[in-house]
Amino acid sequence: MAKSRIEKSPITFTPDNLAVVLTMMNEEPDLMKYFRETDDKGNYLYWDKFKWHVSKEHDVEKAWLVTKWCRFTKRKSIELLDKEGNDFHYCKPDSLQAKFFKIAKLSGEGMTSNSSMKQKFLMASLVIEEAISSAQLEGASTTRRVAKKMLVEERKPRSEDEQMILNNYLLMNEVKTLTDAPLSIEMILHFHKIATHNTSENSVIPGSFRADNEIVIADGSDGEILHQPPHFEEIEVRLQKLCDFANTVHSGEDGDAFIDPIAKAIILHFMIGYEHPFADGNGRTARAIFYWFMLNNGFEFFEYLSISKLLKVAPVKYGMSYLYTEIDESDLTYFLYYQADIILRAMDELFEYLEERSLEFEEVVGLLDNSKMADILNFIQKNIVKKAMNNPGRLFTVKEISNHYDISENTARKYLKELVKHKILGALKEGRTVNYIAKANIKDVL
């Protein structure tokens, strides 16, 4: 959506507005009662939507001025500047703080209350999910089924779209190895190099900053420029300041400023998009840094959370949250709200997924409990039985099982051979390779 389609705020708030606000407070005290930094439902609205939520009994511009004043009084500046030299800042309404609290609470519950069985379901496929979704958000068109098959079987990519997905998978795994390291320009370049390996979009050079100002964010319908990143000659200086911000402790202790770590991770995500330091791969790098910071700060549950899947569903809203921040005096609150909602939705989907997989698994366990194999098969074999029952004729490979459950190929082969011995799977030889096929009469066997 282009800037011309958003009615811009008629007010740029400065401390000079204080006298006007004080006069209004004396003349129309009800304004301060009805208008705060959010509406009565906790929504942080920009002018183009705010004006439609003001009743006819109030002057809409006065109501907006009061709202902007309330936001100004709760403004928290951070040590990062926009390209005009103004402070990036954010507001902390109760509704936003409530979202951060809920994210932290659910993340803790996800790591402590899930059984080991659920953890194995998580490890089995959800890192792959984020790798695929992140690539699709950037335009990769490979289907999820084909992409998953490529990753679990370790097949070489057949197209640039598949290469993007493989890169993202390798990137997410690399992020996990660096959670104890401070953010640096070298790490950002390293992440980008992995994300864009063997790709050519926008003539990207993996692990290298853009060398001109030709990259702009434009409206796809009419080409109007929505965002012109800072000058390419400023990239290293600005990214070093971003690294300093990431590595500074904002615990609120000993006189330090406090920044909620969830808010800080989201701000890091935003800033890579804003700075746009690369010809391509900025979004993938930004999301990698978001995950790095969350894992670095003890949010281990985020290893299994796919935010790209939901960003892909509504890319216009994702872009608008960037745009609102830029056109409303570098107010990061819009982006914080949007990303917090995305995270909460991703958490809801994850818990729902775990519950569904658990019920399916318990159904298989119920059958096995009444069979002679109740005490013979381990968790992984029981999970393979579940998949085989639901998909007669499905092929299982040693590589797939090895990658899916993070076990050696020898162990995977052993588990599959045992299922053949119990007549749950059949062996299918193709040259030197042996694959394993799900039989149609598994319930009868059990």
C-alpha cells in the first residue's frame, strides 16, 4: 500500500504542542477521559484508522492531539536514529505490556509443561516449517511437500527457490550455535551469506553489503517509493550502533534502562528491514537475528516457533506496520504490536499442533498397548507406526528417519528393519538402496 493511499497525520507532535494541550484540558476535560494512547479496546491506531473511531460529539483533530500527547508522555527513546537523525522510540501501553507478559508466560510453559513426547514432535519438523515459510515469504514458490521431502532426504536443490529453503534451514541451525555470541557486523554478514548462498535475486553478493542506493521498497501496483533506506556509505556505522544496542544490557538494574527482551528482539527485526543493508535477503537476515536474540535471552521455545508462516499470510499488514512506524515520527509501537500479535498466533497454532499430534500418537499407543509389541517398540518406532497407519503405501527412507528424529543412519536403519520383522513395514530394494513401505493391514497386525 502506497503512502498516497494513507491519509497522513495532520499533526506532528512536539513539546511546543504542550500549551495547546493544557488549554484543551482546561476547556474540554472530557477529552482526557475519553482519549488515551490506545482506544478503549487497547488498539494503537494510526490517524487513518483513528479518525473513524471518534464519535461525532468530539472534534477529531483535538482527539488525535490528545492521543498523541498521551503517547508522547509515555515515549521511550532508544539509542538508534532514523535517517533524518531523529530518535526511534516506542510507547508502552498496558495492552502491549500484557501481550509481552503472555508471550513470556506461554514460552515458559511450553518448555516446562510439555512431555518429552511433545518435545520430540517439536524437534521432528518445526524447524523445517520456519525454513520453508521464510523462503516463501520472500517469493519462493516450491510446495511445502516437495520442500520437506528435499530437506529430510538431503536431496540437492533443483532450483533457486529450493536453494532458498535449504539456506534458511541451515541458517536456523547456525543461529542455534551462536546464541552465546554477541551480535557483530561479522555475524550479520555470516547470517546473510548462509541465507543467500547460490542465489542471484537482485544480483545479491552473499555476505556483502549493497554498494549503491538503487534498492528501494516500492508499491507493487504503481511503483511509488515507500521506503528509501539510509545511504549505503552509512551502513557499517549504523549497523555497529545496532550491534551495540543489541549487546547492551537493558535489565533495569543498577540504574540501567529497562527494555523488555521481547520488544528488543522485535526492534532488531525492524531495524534490519529499515536499514536494508543488502541487495536481497534482508528479511531472512532480520528474522534470523530476531530468533538469535530470543534464544540468547533464554526463550528456547522460539526454536520451534514459525513466525514467517503467519507473516506470509498477510504480507500487506506486515509492510504497513513498517510504514506506520516510518511515517509517524519513527514510532516503533506499531511494529511492536503487530509482531507481538503474530508471535501469539504462532504460539496458539503450535500448542494446537502439539495437542493434535499427541492425540494421534495416543491412539496408536492404545492399539499397541493391547498388542504383543507394546513393550518392544520405542517412541520413534511408535511414531513411525502412526504415520504408516495414516498413509498406507507411504515410503520411509533411512535418511528421512535419521534427519527427522536426529538419530544416526545406522540407528534409523535398525528401527526400520525391526518394523519389517514385525510385518508393519515392507522392504523395497532399489539398486543398493532399501526403502521401507507402509503396509495396508497394520491394524490387523497389531
